[in-house]
Amino acid sequence: MEWFTNVGSAPAPSAARPHVVLLASPGAGHLLPLAELARLLVEHHGFAATIVTFSGLSDTEALPSGLPASVSTVALPAVKIDDLPDDALRGSVLVELIRRSLPSLGTLLRSIGTTTPLAALVPDLFCSAALPLAAELGVPCYVFVPSSLTMIYLMRRVVELHDDAAPGEYRDLSEPLEIPGGLSLRRADLPVPYRDCNGLAYAQLLRGGRRYRRADGLLTNTFYEMEPAMVEEFRQAAEQGTFPPAFPVGPFVWSNSDDEAGASAILEWLDRQPARSVVYVAFGSGGALSVEQTTELAAGLEASSQRFLWVVRMPSLDGRTCAFGIGDDDNPLAWLPEGFLERTRDRGLTVPAWAPQVRVLSHPATAIFVSHCGWNSALESAASGVPTVAWPLYAEQRMNAALLEGTLGVALRPRAREDGGVVAREEVVAREEVAAAVNEFMEGENGRAVRRRAEDLQRAVARAWSTDGSSRRALEDVAAKWKAALGGGT
């Protein structure tokens, strides 16, 4: 296999162990929970595991350190994609990259299968093009879903909506869309590709959703208490044979990033703050605010008079709120209002680009989380019992915010300005609203009620991974199915 690039340092897995191959798509939000799943399969269930990435688009630098020795990491050889249109959507490029990499993936799987029992292929949500290959090789295929079951429910609804549609006919989801558990979503709450059946990505969603029907199961980064009505909905669908069974096996929270530069200084600053006194502000690895919104957020934090830890990233100059292409090589702190750092230095810590988020959220000084509501961040705050000021920016984050606020009651959402304050595609939350939302959490009655529900959810996370917890049992069920299919029993 000299034509594969080994991006990890792990030795070859033991031939005595059944082998699970996990196929990753780019981004820390996908790679980190997939890596945690691999660790659990190795350490708790006796599998060997290989995480496979794609050369040319995968963020291999996001692969975490500290993986067990039985987890290998391999990058497939690069494929030609420079013939794709320059304006092709990132998702479309990824789909085509995966499709063109399938021959190499097939060779890798056959090679592994000659030396060790191949128990399962676990492609990430965006890698469903690998499902036919698994069927060809006779290998069980379980799609890994790093987001919520609600996200998969949307795709399932799209597929079911088109079961009797003519070829080339596309239909919009209803508005409002009623979600099991009592959640009602407006069109604006849906991820952008789901809002318009005539959009370029809609047909791709439909094709992917139809492939999911051929999976043997779904491994979802959620847990029963987070989405109980949705877990029941998928259980019934599996019993009726209309959709593969979904196994809520999360939350996967990876915290082995504390050795990165800057972590110790941040944690030492938190150590000096009173318990439950700090507002933590971070918008993930891809979230970006406009210059105007950055100014309003800074002014709101200053006006609140609360202690804060703010992870500042370079602002977006064109109004995009999803800005993976914006780097932090320049100093993002230079975009803060003049004098802000001096005026707030006695109660605030403002850091560029990154913080050890899991450690920050679990620190006794942290009180609330001003968050973009990415699913990993939602699960990390749930595991730490920290409530959220919900500030969604892109992807499925508006839907996540609706779930956190409306169904679970562990978030409050500030209102965007109603006087036309819009920069390109970003609604602006005014400084007064920022200060009001923060102070309500820290001092108001509504804030106290939300904090209590966040603490209840934290206890539910602990139960999910207890000896007889729902997530532990779900992963045990899957592991037993894989071993039984190999003739190894349970």
C-alpha cells in the first residue's frame, strides 16, 4: 500500500481484531467526533480502526493527537479535481472528490480485508457515495452523523416528499415544518440548501438522502435525552422498514487539545475568576462576524459590566457568516473598537482565534456560552451544564438554536435589529441586546431557570454514558451486530 499516505504514527492494527474503517469528511466538527468514536470502538469494544481522509480537501491537521495505538490514519491518494468549475460549491467539490476516490478506497478495503476481518465501513454524513462500494464488498455500512437526528429527519422528509415525484420534479418542504417533539421550524430556520427546492444543492440533498436508505444503520452524535421524540420517531421508521435504524451513541466530546499554545494562559486567567462569573464568547472554527457586528458585540460586552473571555476571529468584510477561508494570520484584535482592550482589561480576556473550549466550558468560573450553536459546541455545553446565548450563523445552526431554546430550554436568543441593520447577509444584534441577553443570564429570573435546565441536561449526559446508559447500550448493540456478522458472537 505504498501509494497511500499514512498521516498518523500508529502501527499496523492487530490482525486478531475485527477492523472498522471510518471515512472522514473535512473539518474539525466532523473529524473530532469521528476520532472519538474510533477511540471508543478500540478501547471499549476490541476493534481495530482506521480513519481515512482525502488528499487535497481534508483538514488532516485537525486530526487529534492522543489516539490509541490501534487507530491508524490514512489519506487516500490525490485525485484530479482542477477540471471542476471555479465557482463550484464546496459541497459539490467534496461529493465529486469522494466519487473519484472510490477506486482507491476499494483497494484499501480489500487490502485490509486480506489480513484482518473487516467488520464495518463507517462513512461520514457527506461520504454517502461510498455506500454502494460497501454493498459490493459485502461489508456492513453505518453512516456516521456528526450532527443531530433532527438534521437527518430533514433529509428524510425531503426523500419521502419525493417518493411519488416525477423525475426532475422537486418539491419544497412545508412551512412551518413540524418536528417531532413539538418544534415548529420556519423556512428561515432551515439550513440554506433546504429552503428552496430550485436551489443547486437541493437535488444533491435528495440523491444523498436516497442513498442513506441503503445504509445498514446510522450512528448519530446525539443521545436519547437530547432528542427523545426524534429517537422514538426513527425507532418507529426502522420497525416499519422505511428508514435504517438510528443509534444515538453520543455525545462525543474530545478534549485532548489542551497542550496547544495559549491554553495554559487562558486557564490560569480563569482560575483567578470567581465561580460562575465569566461569559465565554466563541463562534467556532468557521464562524465570522462583520466589522459592524464585531463592534456591537464588543460594546455590548463592555456595557454589561460582566467578566468575559472572548475568542476573536478575523471579521468578514463581505457579510459572509461562514468564512472558513478567512485566516487569522493578521491580528484579529486590531479590529476591536479603539480603547476596548484597555477599558476592559480588568475583567475581560480577549484572545485571537482559539481557546481550549472543552476545558473552558467545564471550568468552574464559566457561567454562560455565547455560541454559534454548532452541534459540537451544543454538546460540549450540554456536557458541562453551561447554558447558551444562541447566536447562529450558518449551516444547521439556526435549527440547533431553535432546538436548544424552544425544545430543551437551555438557551436564550438575542433579537437582531429590526431597523434594517443588515450588512450583506448578516443580521446585526445591537449592543443593547447583547448586554441585555448577557445580564439576563447572569442576574435575571429567566436566566436562572435556563441555568437550572442546563444543569439537568448535564446530568442526562452523565446518565447516557453510565453503565446502563442509553448511549453506552446503543454502541454495545452496534458492536455486537458487527461481531455477530463475522461469526464472533457478542
